[in-house]
Amino acid sequence: MKLGYLLRRCIPHLLACTILLSCAAKPDPVRISVQVRPDYKGPLHISPCSRQADGPADEQGRAYTQACPQAGQEVDLTVIQGEQTRHIPSEKLTISKTGDGIPVEITASIE
């Protein structure tokens, strides 16, 4: 009697806790590295989910990456400029998205 009562009382609570913890899990950020010219200053426009291979940014600051962040996933951007490597925090990135939350452009300012 006690075992059946215990299972009826504990199993729903354990199941609820498991579901809540799995829903709260945060996905790892998408890591993107972009190389720019050593003298480049200005906006950097990155097109995610591109078929083009990852490569250096062009003269206008346009770069492409095959990385494709999911809706709600953070982006970790590293800019390689000559001998310097900078991390740009996600708070300083502008991410343009579709209505579904899919990113179509990531913009950062290189100073």
C-alpha cells in the first residue's frame, strides 16, 4: 500500500521537474569568426546560413558564414584584424531576423 501511494505521489513530481529542467536548458552560442583587413573601420555585415564558404570580409565589410543560429540562440563573434583578435559581445551585435526568428544578417561595428 505504501509503495503504490509513494509512486503515485512522487512520479508526477519527478516527471514535472525533469520537463522543467530540460526546457530551461540553454543552447550553446553559435561561434562565428570573421577576418577583416588590418585597416578596416566601419560596419561588418555577416550573412548567416550561407552556401558560400566562410572567408574574409570584402572591402565593404560583407562576410558570409555557413553557421546558422537557431531562433533564440546567441551568437559569439570573433573578429580577426591583422594580429589582433577581438571578441564582440552579443549585446553589441544587431541581428536582423525574419518573422520566424531566423537570423538573416548580423551587424557589428568595427572601430
